[in-house]
Amino acid sequence: MRYFLEGICATISQTVSSPVRGRNVTLIAMASNLALLLNLRRSAEEEAHKALGEAAAARLRVEEEQQRLDSAAEEARHALEQETKRWVAAPAPAFVGDGLQRERYRQRLTAALALTAKRAAQHRQGPLDQAWAAENVAAARFRRAREERLALEKLKARQEADQHKQTERRAEDAVSDWVHASHERRKPRG
């Protein structure tokens, strides 16, 4: 009986008279608006999570390119060091042309090292920093979307708890009114 009365009280609390005579209209409850907003927040969080994943993947690709550039610079440095060691350990060339040829080769290695080191530094300061910044922005947006969703879920839970308490109170009041009305009242003696 109690559950029946709770359902009736809940239905009555959500209906109001229509301007059309004799009809009642059920209003869209605040909870459904809150649920709609919660669905929007969840989809925003999912989009932010997807954007964060894309930003992380882009950063990983840029880091791989940075590693490739750093390894190319390291190889150029190693080649220059090896040629310098050979230059120092080698006997003096018999012909001047041989000495010039070795010096030009060492200069090309030095230029290659400078070029690869410059490319690595430019990549580190440009695309790599931009990728890190983009990932940080995406992470902040994801955290903000998650916090908004959690706050809305907390509000919805609080509202549902309040609504449940109110429904229980109404049901108890209806039961007490029913019990009170079912007892015969004695008229005061006067």
C-alpha cells in the first residue's frame, strides 16, 4: 500500500492542470534536464579524451622524429671523430692533393654535423615544443571536462536523494492522512 501511495504522490507532484479544461499535463522534470546536461558533459569529456589521445599520438610521432634527428647528429659527430682520429694517426700525405682531399672530407663532415645538430635543435624548439604544448592544453581541457561531469553527477545524485526524501515524506504524509481519515472522530461534548 505504501509503495502504491508513493507512486501516486510522485505522479501528482509532476502533474499540473492544463489550460485545456479537464486535462492534466506531466511536466518535464528538472531531473531530465539535468540528465540531458549530464549527457552533454559526458560527450564533451569523450571528445576531450579523444583529442588528448590524438595530441599524445602526435607528440609521440614528433618525438620519434626528434630521436631520428638526434641519432643522425650523433652519427655525424661519430664520423667526424673517427676521421679526426685517422687524420691524427695517419702519416703525412705524400702529395699535397691527398692532404687537401682529406681536409675537404673532414670539412664536409664538420658541415654535416653542424647541419644535423642545427636541424635537431630547430625541431626540438619548434615542433617538439608545440606538440608538448598541444598535449598539455588537451590534458587540461580533458581534466576540466571531467571535473565538470563529476560535479554535475554529484549535483544529480544530490538532487535525486532530495527528491527521494521528498517522495518518502509525501508518501508518509499520505499514509498518515489516510489513517487519520479512516478513524472515526468523536465529536467534542459541549
